[in-house]
Amino acid sequence: MWNMNYLLFVMLPGLVIGIWAQAKLHFAFSKYSQVPVESGLTGAEAARRILDSAGLNDMPVEEVEGRLSDHYDPSKRALFLSTDNYHGNSIAAVGVAAHEAGHALQHLHQDAMFNLRMALVPITQFASFAWMGILLLGFFLHLIPHYLLFAVAIFAVLTLFQLVTLPVEYDASARAKEQLFRLGLVRESERAGVSKVLNAAALTYVAALVTSVLELVYFIAAARNDRS
């Protein structure tokens, strides 16, 4: 299961792509977190205006600990923004906050891909948990006659989840930019900065998808070789 091919064709490329995506995000966020928006709005205020304009006046926008821990919780129907983005009035803070508000709009409008992603969350969580069991038992492979088939099934689920997540995230960013400019929350001169921050964040999801695909392809090939 764990051999040089796995290291060279799965772990190493996945690690490189992941580091590259995180570096792009760190650079973009660090740069544009130092550039204030001309409107002077904080991330929380920008998110509030977007939600209110969509009739989501009762949806809370709350502060949460952590860096880039921003997220929309569909079960609580609430937005959670990291401290820097909640209080910050930078292009990065407003862009990230608007992105999370974009997820709320997807939920409001019953976006098909957003709903599919929500439906996949429980099975994906189970698959991730099951994969940890496979890892722990990897040292005792003789106890799992069909472990490769389990691995293929698990990574098929994880890959499907990442495949669905990607368009959901890009759509949330598109909605964010549309609302930011429609409501006049950012200026045209700030468009490039908002796009760079949101595009860099999206690359992390691209990296996750590529890594999942590499894992899936590897285990499919390993399963076929094991049966031949």
C-alpha cells in the first residue's frame, strides 16, 4: 500500500500542489489585508449589507476565533467570520466576508450544487473516518483482504465531494463580487484586489481536488494490478 510509487506519484505531488496553493493564498491575503477599502466597511458590515439586501435580515454574522476560519454554517443558518475579517476593513476582509455571504445566498436560492454538497457531507465525514481506520490497519494488511477496494470506494466519495465543492466555491465568489459592486461596497479600482484574494482562496480547493484524484487513480491502479 505504501511504497515508492505512492510517495512519488501521490504524496509528493499532493504536498507540492498544497504548499503552492497555500502560499498563493497567504501572499494574496497578506498583501490585501493591508489595503483598506475606500468605503471603510468592515467585513462584518459588508456581509450584513449583502444579507440584508437579500432579505436575510435575521441571519446572524458572528465572530469566530482562528485565522481564515470564516465559514457559513447551513445548519445554523449563520455566518462566522474570523476576528481579522470580522473587524478588518481591508479588501481581503471584505472579499472573504462577501464570499461567505455568497454561500448564504446559495442556500437561500436553493442552489442545486450547494444542496448536493450539503447532502454529501455526512457520507464524506464517514468516508474520512473510515480512511483513518484503513491507515491504522495499514500495518496489518493481511487482516483486510479487500482493503484496496475499500480505498477506491473511500476516495471515490472524497473525490466526488471535492468535485462538487469546487463549483460551489467559485459560484460563491462570483456572487460575492456581484453583490459587492452592485451595492457599491467596493470601488471599481478595488476589483482586481478582491478577485486576487478570492481566486487564491479557490486554488486551495483545486489543490484538494487534484490530491483526491491522485489518490483515487493510484488505488484504482493498485486494485487492478492486485487482481491481475
